[in-house]
Amino acid sequence: MIEIVFQYSDGCPNKEKLEDELNIALDEYEGRVNYKKIKVSDDEAAKKFKFRGSPTLLINGDDFEYLPQPRTPTLNCRLYKHGIPKAQAILERLKSFG
């Protein structure tokens, strides 16, 4: 079973966009993934979850862009190097797990 964790905080502009793309991808993997959505609401939670910024997509514990865990996690918004991952890119990653 593939583990997917969607970490987010309120107020970041890309949360809804990534969540929409993720939901499209998850429709094809229904029943084959464990999906957890985690709201990170303060710096304490950011430290607990080793938060890379909102939104963050973890697949089997690895960041979608393979960003390392931050040394000092804080509550912040995240920008993706190549833009928000699209459903097709998420599906390709999921397919790599079988």
C-alpha cells in the first residue's frame, strides 16, 4: 500500500491547486493508497512534522521533489521548482511504486 501525506497550512495560495491535482491522481488509485491530510497550524506542528512548507506532498515518506527535511522547520508557504505537480506527474510517481 502506498502512503500519501498531504501537509498544508491555511493562507498559502497553492494548497487548493495541489490538492485538486492530487485528488485527480488519487481517483485512479482508489483502494491502493493510504491517504492522510495534515493541517500544520503553528511552528510547533511544523517541527513535529518536519514541514517543508505549504503545500507538501509526501509519497512513502519522501518529498515529491525529494527536498530534504529542514533543519529548522517553520510555518511557511512553499514554491515548487517546476510549478505545482500536475496529476499526471503524481500518477507517474505512484506507478513507480507498482
